Amino acid sequence: MYTIGIDVGGTYTDLVAIDEHGTTVFAKSPSTPADQSVGVMAGLEELARRLKLTREKMLGVTDRIVHGTTVATNALLERKGAKVALLTTEGHRDVIEMREGLKDNRYDLRSPPPPPLVPRERRFGVRERLKANGEIAIPLDDRSLDEAIAAIRRSGANSVAVCFLHSYLNPVHELAAVERLARELPDISISRSSDVLPQIKEYERVSTTIVNAYVRPLVRHYLGNLEQRLTEAGFKGSLFIILSHGGMAPVEEASRLAAGTVLSGPAGGISGARRCADLLGVPDLVPFDMGGTSTDISLISEGRASLSADGTLAGQRIALRSLDIASIAAGGGSIATVDAGGTLRVGPESAGSVPGPACYGNGGSAATVTDANVVLGYLDAGAFMGGARPLDAAAAEAAVDGVAAALDLERIEAAAGIFRMINLKMADGIRLMTLRRGVDPRKFALLSFGGAAGLHAAEVARELELKRIIVPVAASVLSAWGMLTSDLRYEVSRTHYGAAARISNDEARNLFKDLEQQATGRLRAWFGGPMTTERSAEMRYGEQIFEIDVALDGLDWNAASPVDAIEDRFHRRHEELYTYASRDQEVVFVNARVAAIGEVSQRGQDARPTPSAGACAPRGTRQAWFGAWSEVPVYALDDLRPGHALAGPVIIEAETTTVVVDAGDRVTVNALGWLDIALR
Amino acid sequence: MSSKIDPITRSVVQHRLSSIVKEMGEAMLRTTYSQILNSSRDFSLAICDTRARLIAQADHLPVHVGALPWATLVVEDRFKDVAPGDVFLLNDPYHGGSHLPDLTVFVPVFDGQKRLLWTIVRAHFSDIGGATHGAYNPGATEIWQEGLRVPPIRLSEAGRPREDLLDLLALNVRNPREFRGDLAAMLGAANLGERRVAKLFSEFGASVVEAAIEAILDATEQQTRAVVSTWKDGVFLGEAFLDDDGHGRSDIRIAAKVTKKGSDIEVDLSDSDPQSTSFVNSSHANMQAAVAMAFAYLIDAEIPKNTGALRPLKVIAKQGTIVWADPGRPVTLCTSHPSNEIVEAIVKALSASCPDRAMAGWSRRFRIAIQGEDPRTGKNFIWHLFQARPGGGASSGGDGYSSIGEWHSVGGLKFGSLEVAEVRFPLHFRRHEFRENSGGDGKFRGGLGVALDLVLETAKPARGNTAGDGVRYGPCGMLGGKDGVPHDYRLISEGRPPRPLRTKEVGIEIRPGDCLEIRSSGGGGYGPPAERTAEARARDCEQGLVTGDAPAGQGT
């Protein structure tokens, strides 16, 4: 039997199959943005070919497919989602457009405001109001609801978000409105805030509910389509979707909470990184995923990826808990420019994949990071993508010459400058992330994956004073590979009305017990295997407005005062993050959270390559720039076996990635066949 | 000093310096104690050199940043024996500060025995002693009523904090624990910056960093001059008026005579009205910062905001006027007023020189604080109005932002959740929506203000204080655009006639069940209303931003 992981990226759809012996097979196939399921089915065809099976035969012996999709992500980025209407409390319909009074870019007073996902004419107020304790101040007014529903009908919306003030405490009005909506407009997609995010803070709740309404029809349609194609192709197992929090869920759940799929793609990469940490016994990793237009950075600390509810995507606030991933606008396609003051800048503009870097020969003329890498000799123009897509070195040189002329420098100096600036940018991103998490970056190893990461990993690591870089064999398909080990996860949360008074021990016990029943009950409907739960709380000091996450694993709930213990954990966590705790200050318990986790059976360990006794011979040499030109041996990753050791400078090439190692750095190949690089 | 440094090294050093200030900001945000800092982000960071030149800053509050070189200058003048591990502090507006609630911390960065740079953190404290809570005291007639004055002092000596001085400071504010917590956060951020800059010295060598800094400032100057030289030459006049000073004077004029020649700009504020007896006066550093802020808004957003960008700018003003008060005068309101009016006068003047760049008026600040007892807990509360953000000005780029802020904050002040406010305070936010018809009409419409109906749910009367301006003058229209509709706050109390609130009042009685009808101003419009397209007008109506027959914001 096989388990298959499928990650749909911007350019390629990556697939990994693993059998019960731990043997893995990879395949890549072009993505098909118009209907991603076309590329997925073609990729499955390619995967079957590599397994020497027919697709039907392969799917017939596959019991689980785990899928990361960018359908929701792209809908938000390209503004191609549903036509959404908002039903909200009368007098409060502009919350989404007020954006809490904030705007980006302090000194830019000439750019107009970004249009909200739901324009004002489709935001409708309903006469109703709850008090801050959940009691009804104004009952839901039927006539005003009827008028709003009639207006929604006239507006032509095909999806509606329902969000009333204080509904996180008492959903009675939202439920009544949804019931009426479903009766009057049976074909409309409905997202209810007390279902999507039953938590205090109206901006977060209404924005998240609107995002859900915006992407849900597309996600539902796509997943339904894919499920049908798979069934027709002979698949009888279960299809699971990776969610932004890194766990997976069945299609039905992913369609309900569609806003929870916006980080589905990169979430697989974090699962892969966590699996790497586990296999290596290295608990602290910085996953560094550099692609063509952007670089995703996250942290695995003590073997765990952290979740945060601070997320925004394409300017939209999404307050569902998701993996803490920082996406930096820096990649192989980042464009180098020289401003009027003669300062070199790299990015954030990107040549993307069309036209792409100048060396792609698709009509791009701007100098990009990839062009600089060609000039520096790090990339072999003839061998790019295994020789399937040779690069135009002359075009790269001409593009870099433009930058060199503007800086009054030699071509090679300009290329080295571009290389350096992009590395600085990525190092900054990592430094800020570690600062936010309250950890010292120097104890981490850099986990390099994604097509462009190997070219830059060593210099980025050096900038941060990291001492070690790991390049896993599955580097180019790490997301798909990581999906193979994802667990099922269902999260529930509830706000405790506790800001005015301390939560009591019994309230806390009952709150978590209720949530746990709710979460495990739901998970049980999908899954019969072993289950665990995680409890956590979001808390703050009285006057603060940011809550922090406090893990409650291992807490003794039968002790005399679990609340004392919870508060103690809060103080300690606060001190870890922010260097101080204020034990005499009032502590506010805001949200309780429970995650139910279904542990799927893992396939056997990854098969280990046989070590080689002999030394490895390079495939050749080439000129590369390390402050001066030097003749550098070039190895093929495929030739390297456990036990091999190389001293920099060397270049190691694989079909889809290149790793550059400087003088003084040492590469060893570990028992898994991965590169383990010690920096000088 | 070497005049030639390779452009890559310069670019790298520039990037490093600006990322160091960003990191300091992140550390500050995460470690500050009080709401005004961690929520409203009323703080700023910078790196200056020993010649008090601004080398790098992070985009926090524009009105702080231009003031920091002036503060640095005073520290340099006062202390000639700066040693590694020293920390300096000041707040006094007559010793380099802007107004008393803004405390500024300086940490020197050395390369060996040679002192080269300062890492600087400025933050607004929620209390600084004085006659009223929260420093804004409309009744003050001299600075001693506004709070504790701190000239440049040595807060730490060779790495050891001077606890006696800390005790003295903390004893003079109403919330000593919060004060100490925030001050510790500032020191933490400044020290972080010091460590990172020191590492930069050790990596490149101090002389390379110094040469790079000269090159960075020169390059920024060149970039700025390239922009300014495209503007029309001439002598241009602009003016703006404060509603009043709260002590009986109205229509206080801020006048800007701006001379643009080649790539140079001279701003002369000498013609502005005489100083006031109230807190609407500006300190010298704050006036300089306001002029720099106006200029920064008009050049390109991407140009680094350092001393190089300000080299084309020359500022002339006269002591004893509203923009530069004599020692001893109260000045607490100055970071908002007359800062906003100084900006407005300069932008108006230069609108004839660079019409595509001049934006219509952003709003003025009108704050209100309510103090009372929460009947649910029996505890006292103090609530500050951050909601009902006013509108932003339109520009050649399009319509203005709605619900966004004032000239001095421009979308940098966050208002919190109403749901949380209702849980925390005995307040009911009955309505909080765009204020229709408030944006100034024009080819591009000003952003809308907000209509807030706020009901007090106490058992006993509460008291309110106000501080601000802009109930008579709305944000200015630009190049034929109309002014935005001014602020209009009213107290609706059963059995009494509606009472308009003045902008500088103390001790307003607010009874249980009273409703504050707060209508914040809309931004100014840009370009003649006749040029607004029919589609844009139809869109305004469809969205309900403009209702009835009258076009928006006929102004005053």
C-alpha cells in the first residue's frame, strides 16, 4: 500500500509516494493554475510511471492521499474569490474597511486605500445587539433581517458572511439569521463568525469570516472535483487536506473552514522540517525555503513548530491559528536596481516565472538574483533543471552589466553585490522571527530546501552566526514529503468572559472539558485510530492588548487550583518572550483552546542508502567567484553516499537544486544521504 | 575621511543600519508595558552620530524622528565625558525635547576608545506628573504645571544604572511601576541597537562604516535634490489656523513662506502669530520636526529619512511665536498642535510648486479621556478615545483613506476592539461607522471621518477632559478641493440641551446614560469638484458615503 503526498506550488506540482518498507519515490509535474486538479492527475500519472505501474493500479493500492492546495491562497492573492455580502450588527458595518485605523508605509500619503474584500454596498446592518456579557440588549428584528436578506438577493452575492458583535459569547442571533438566510437563499454559501472563529475582537472575527466566505465556494468546488477525478481514476482510500495549522482534515472539513487552507502549501514544508528534526535528532531548525519569488521562513524550536494567530495574507487579516511562517519578498527572481542616489537594491519586485530572470530567455531584461548566480559561476547555465531548460549566460551577463554600469563597478563585483544584498534580506527575516519568538538564532541549524535555497544557505547562515546547514535529499519536494507524516487535527476555541473577574477553578475545568468533548467528538466522526489532545490558553496582563499563547500540556487539572498553575505558566512564558513577568499584575484569561489530534499510522522509516567505502569523484570543475575566481570541483548529489566528506569550495548539483559551499566549510554526507555542512 | 567607498559596502551598511533600527522597534513593541506603547505604538527609534546627524530611523511616528537630532545635539553639548556603558535621558522641551511625556534615551556606541554613534529610543509615557493625569493639561499656563522636567542626565554610568535618579523620576509620576517597566524596555531596545552597531564596527572596521555613512548621507541628499529640482521655482505662501488656544484667543495663524530655488528649499515661519499662554505652543525641536515631516511627505516615500534627505531644507523661525515658544511656556499639545498646522501651511505653500505631490489635509487630533467608576467592579477606570479615527486627505493618487488619522500619525495609531472596550469599561458603542458626507469634495474625495455614539453605563457621573483642535477648521482642501467637515463632538444628556464639546476642556460632567455623539472630521478633497467623474460620484452614492443632494464637505 502507498501513501501519497501532493503539494501544488506556483510552478510545479510535487508528489511523493512511500510504501510500507519506507521506500520513497518522487515526481514533479507542471502546475495547472486554471484547474489545479489537472496538474495533480498528470503528476499522479508521472508518479505511477516511476513506480512502473499504471495510474489506476497505483491508486488502487493507495490508502491515503494527503494534499496541500493553493486554491484559497491564489484566490486571495489574485482577488478571484466569491462575490461576498456581509450581514452584521446595525451601526457597525465598516469594521472591515476601518482596518483598526492602520495603514502600511508611513511616508506614502499618495497611494489610495486598498479596496476591502466586501465593498460597502454589500455590507448590511441588521437591528440586533448583544451586551458584553452575552445578554440580549436589542432582540433580532425580523423586519430588518428580511430587508437585509432581500438586499443580499438583489446584490447578486453568492456567498455571505454573518458576523454580529459579541456573538462569540452567544450565537443566538447569528444562528437565527443563518436559518432564515438558508431558507430564503438556499443556494448561497454561508459563513458564520461564531462557527469560523468564536473569539472576542470584532476586526479579527469579521475579517476571518469574510475571507472564509470569499474562498469557500472555490475551495469546495475544487476539492469536490478532485475527489471525483480520483474516484474515477480508481482511488478508494481517504483524501486529506493539509490546513494552515499543519494538521490535516477530510475534504468536508477543509471546505467548511476554507480560510484555514490559505497556508496549506507551506504548511507541508514545516511538516517536512519537523520530520527532518526528528530523523536527525536536531531539535532546533530554521526551515529556509527559497523559491523564485519569495522565501518562507519559520522556526522549529525544541522539535516543535509554533502556531500563531497573527496572520495576514494579501492584506487580509486571518486570525485562525496557523503555523508561524514569514514570507519575504526575496527569491531567485528578485530584481536588482540602482536608485537615484546610487544605492543598490534587490527586490521586492520580482521577475516571477514570466518573463523570469534575463537568463531564462523569455524576454526578461532586468538583472535578477538568478542572473547574478549565473555570472558568479554558481549556476551552470547548461545544466539547469537537469539540462532540460538551459539558461542564457550571455543574457545574464548583459543584465548584470546594466547594474554594474550604474554602480561604476565591474560585472563580477555587481553580481557579488546582488548576491550579498539578497542574503542580508533573508538573514534579516530570520533574525526578526527569532526575536519575536524570544530565541537566540545562533543555536539553530539552517534547513535548506526549495529550488534556490542551496545557493544562498551558507552566506545567510554566516550572516546569522549559525554553524550548521542541513540539506535533506528530499529538499526539492520537502512539502510533499512532509505531508506523509501529518496528523489529523481539529481545533476548537472559546472566549471566556473573564476580563472583569478572574476565572474560577471550576469554570476553567468545565470550559476545557466541554471543548475537549467537542473536539474529540468531531474528530471521532472522521477517524477511528488513537487520539490525543492539546490544551492551551491565550492570556494577557490587564492593560495589554496582545494575548500570548500558553501551552497547558501536563497540567494537573485535579490539583486544588489549576488556575494558579495556569497563571504561573503565563508569567513564565511572558518572561521567556519579553524578558520580564509582572507577578503582581492582574492576569486576564481570554481564550481557551483544545486541539484533538488523530495519529495516523506512520509508514516505515525512510530507507537508508548504502554507505560507500570509496571516495567520491567530482563530475567536473568550473570557475566560480569566492572573492576571486577559483576552479571549483562540481559533484553530483546523486553520487554522494553516506560517509563521504568534502572540503569547500565545492558545488554540489542535483536536478532541481544547487548547493554552494565556500572555502573552509566542510560537507559530510550523513547516514540518510543528506548533506550536513559545518561552517568555518 | 575617505570620500570613496565602494557602492556595495555602502549598500550593505545602509541596509544593516536600517535593519538594526527595525529590530530595536520590534524589541520595543514586544517589551513595553503600557498600552499607549504596545498598542498605539507611540514610540520611535533612531541612530544618530556624534555630530547629531540622523543616520537611520524606522517608520514609526514621523513627528518624533525629525526631532531626535536636536535632542542629540543637546546631549553632546552637555556631556563631554561620555564613556562606554553610559546612558542618557531627557524630556525637557527647552533642552532638546519636544514635550514632557516624550522621554528619550541615548546609548553611545564606541569603537575601542572612539565614540561614533548613538542608538536612540523615544517613547510617549502615559503620565509624567504635573497637575493633571496624562500630561495634557489645557489649563496650564507654564511648563511646571505640565509635569516633571528632565534636562539631559546620565541615567547609567559605565554600565551601572543610577538607582537614586530612577527613584527620583519614578516618585514624580502617578504610575511608577509602569514607568519603570517602559523605561526598562527603552533601555533594552537601545542596548540591543548598541550591540548590533558595535558588531558592525568590528566586522567592517569603524573607518569603513564612517566612510559608508558619509556616502549614505551624500547619496540620500543627491536623491532628494533630484526630486526637488523637478519642482517649480518661486516664493510660495501658505497658512493654517488653530481654532483657539483654550485661553480666549482664536484663529491663531501659522504662516509659511517657502522659497524654492533649484534643489533648495527654505521654509520661513517667522510670520506666525505670537506665542500663547496655553499648551498649544511649540517647542523648537518639535517645530523643526514638523517642518521635516511636511518635507518628508512631499518627497518620495522610498527615500531614506536621514539627515541627507533634509540637507536641501533650511528652516527659519522666530522665538516668541506660536511655533517656537520662550522658555517656561507650556507646550504639551505641540506634537499634534501646532505640528499639524505647520505641516498644512507648508504643504499648501508648496502645492503651487509640486501640485502632483501636495496632498489635501489630513485631520487634527481631538482627544477625550473619561474617568469614573465601573459599577460592575466598583473600581475606577480611565478611558482614552482612540476610536472614531478621522479621515485622511485625498491626493493626486486618488481618494483619501477613511478612519485613518491625523497629519502627525498618518495611519500609525491603532484603535482597539470595541468588544474588548465594552468588556473592560462601562461603555456601550451604539454606533461606530463612517461619517457620511464628511470627506471634502474634489476630483478626489477626502477620506471619511467616523460617527461614534457612545453611551456611558456607569451608576455615578463620570468626568471628561478634552485636548485637541479642529472643530472650526476642517482639514484643508487642496488645489480647488473642498475642506473636510470639521470635528463635532456633542454631549446628549436627558433633560439638558445638547452640549457641543470644546477641544480644550477639563471636568466635563457625564451622567449615567448620557450619550457622546462623536463625529470626527473627514479629510480634505484634492482638485476641483467639477473634475470628479460621474462614475466616482455614482460610486459614492452607491456606497452611501455621500447622501442627499449636497456634495460632500462644502467646508468652512
